[in-house]
Amino acid sequence: MKICRVEKPLVATNRIPGLEHKYMQVVRDGSTLAVAVDPVGAKPGDWVICVGSSAAREAAGSKEYPSDLTIVGIIDHWEEEQA
Amino acid sequence: MKICRVEKPLVATNRIPGLEHKYMQVVRDGSTLAVAVDPVGAKPGDWVICVGSSAAREAAGSKEYPSDLTIVGIIDHWEEEQA
Amino acid sequence: MKICRVEKPLVATNRIPGLEHKYMQVVRDGSTLAVAVDPVGAKPGDWVICVGSSAAREAAGSKEYPSDLTIVGIIDHWEEEQA
Amino acid sequence: MKICRVEKPLVATNRIPGLEHKYMQVVRDGSTLAVAVDPVGAKPGDWVICVGSSAAREAAGSKEYPSDLTIVGIIDHWEEEQA
Amino acid sequence: MKICRVEKPLVATNRIPGLEHKYMQVVRDGSTLAVAVDPVGAKPGDWVICVGSSAAREAAGSKEYPSDLTIVGIIDHWEEEQA
């Protein structure tokens, strides 16, 4: 799993039906931005654990859900310089 | 998921039957070009969300479809310098 | 999917039975060489679309086939400087 | 599989239920930090083998478990300069 | 699939049961070291084809086996400067 920081929510009105209305966040993984499905309710600035691969699907709610990056937990204590 | 920008359609007449006639787009992910299946009808210049891994398959229509990158949504507002 | 250029066929006599006798090509992905299963009959110099992840398996013929990179199409028109 | 070094345990109280209470470790893969599920009881400083992809799930206990990186073994002898 | 060179066997006595007693090799992929399950009996110095993703599992013997990198063949002729 990756250690990422939440930047802000992402809005995409025109989307495939399979994404449903789940919440998506822009997250920063080092110098790269990515989009993660957020079932835990993270806030901008939170350090989070993101899971990828096929595990991102069940983590987002079902094994059919089309996610390749899902927030699975908010880290209790993390300092920016560690990442 | 990755944040990519659509460059242009891609034509590949000689292809495996499993690809069917689905629309494919050349997308830019930072400095890298990739090819994504496009079920949402994106246009060149659009900023899109692309899903990879096994999730790209169901996002393209079925769990047997041979895609590893599929456009799942068009981002409503995105500035180039953010990516 | 990645945009790669076919370099040459690859011969590996000592191989696991699961690979069967399918044709394998050395392909160039930017500055990196990789090996792809080739069900479309590409020639050295061809620009091709390669699919990875679990999709590479069905693209190579069956969902049990042990490929993680399979050529799924030959691009009709592509200029080297685009890649 | 990757060769990583264990840094320290990671605490994330707010997490998805699917993660259960399994132990998670921060591991270093070269210059990158990642989070791995630890079913073997590694200690900080141990050199470990980490498996990714869908194999990380069964390695963590079941094919539904949402892990994309799991420690599968502690290496008997490894020198830091080798990694 | 990746083109790697075998470095040496890897010993990890404390391992999850799912790894069984299969042989593991340290392989070099460019400047990176990784660990691959070896069902073909490669020797140090051999240039080999390594498969990743979910295909690494069946290549290692069964679809439950927790490998994300498995040697699937020994390349007949390969010059170091090609990689």
C-alpha cells in the first residue's frame, strides 16, 4: 500500500455508470497526483493508506467495482518529511 | 486512477478479435503516452480519469475484455499545471 | 495499453510447459526492452499496442495463459518521435 | 517479489473493516516507503520479501483480503549494500 | 515479461506456509534486484524471462500460489549490452 496525502475532492459528472456516486479524492503520492476512491471520509491534508491492484476493488465495496486505488485507512501520526 | 489528457484517437486495423470495435484513445500521462479504451466519448484535450489493473476490464464493458487502461470519467475542472 | 516497437523474435527453448509454443517478441517501450506474446504476427519495426496486467492472459488465448504482456494490435500510422 | 527493509509499525485507527486488525509495517523499498501487511512477525531492521499484485491478498490470509503488499518471508542473510 | 539475469539463490527460513519449499532466485532487472520463483532450474548468470502480475501465480504452479514474479524460460542467446 502507498502512503499518500489527500489534496481535494474530484468531480467528474460524465462518468461510466459502474463508478456510481462514490466519493473520489485527488491524492499526492510523492511528486505524482492520482485519484482514489474514498470510503473512509478523509479530509484534505490527511495522510492516508491507499491500496492498488485488484485489492482496490473489494476495498471500494465489491469485487466488480472499477477502482485501481482506494483509501483504506487514515494514518494516526505521520510527518511530512517521512514520506 | 490516473489523471490523463486525451491526445487523439488511435487506429489499429490488425488487432485481436477480443478488442472488438471499441474506441481507443492515445492519452498523455505526464511525459508518457499510453492507449486507453474510451467508453465515455472523450475529445482531444479533455482531462480524464483512467483506471488500470484488472478494473480496466470491467470498466470497458466485461470482465473478459482485454484492456489494462480505460477512461472512466471526464474531469469537470482541471488546470494543466496541476498534473 | 502501451505503445511499443517490435525489435525481434525471442527464443527460449527451456521454458515452462504453460507457455506452449506461442510466439514471443522482444519489444521496446521507450528505453526499456520487454518480452510480449504475439498473436497478431507483428514484424520487426512495427509499432504495436501491448496490453499488460491480467488482460494480457486472455489476450494471449485463455485466462490461464501465463503472459503479463501481449501484443493486441498493430498501429496503422505512427511516427517514432511521437512515442 | 521485492526486497524491502522493515522500518516500523503503522497505526491507522480509522480504517475500512476489511483490513481487520492485521499488523501493518512501514517498509523501505530503495528510496520509497510503502506499507505491507505482516503475517510473519518481522522486526524493524529485518530484510524481508514482499509480494505484490493479486498474490498479496492470499499471502495475507484470504483471496478477499484488501492487500497489495504482504511480507512473505524474512531473508536469512542480506547486506544493505546489495539492495 | 521482463528480461532479467539470475544473481543467486535466496534463503528465507521464516516464511509463510503458502510459499512451500519452492526455489527462489535473486534476479537483476536493470539496476534493480528482485526475487523470483524458479520452476525451470536457472543458474547464476543465466538470462531469463520473468513474468509478473497474476500470471506469475499459475506460472509458479497454481492460481493460489503467492508469487508476483516467476521465471518462465531461459533465453537461448542474449548479450548483456542488449538489456
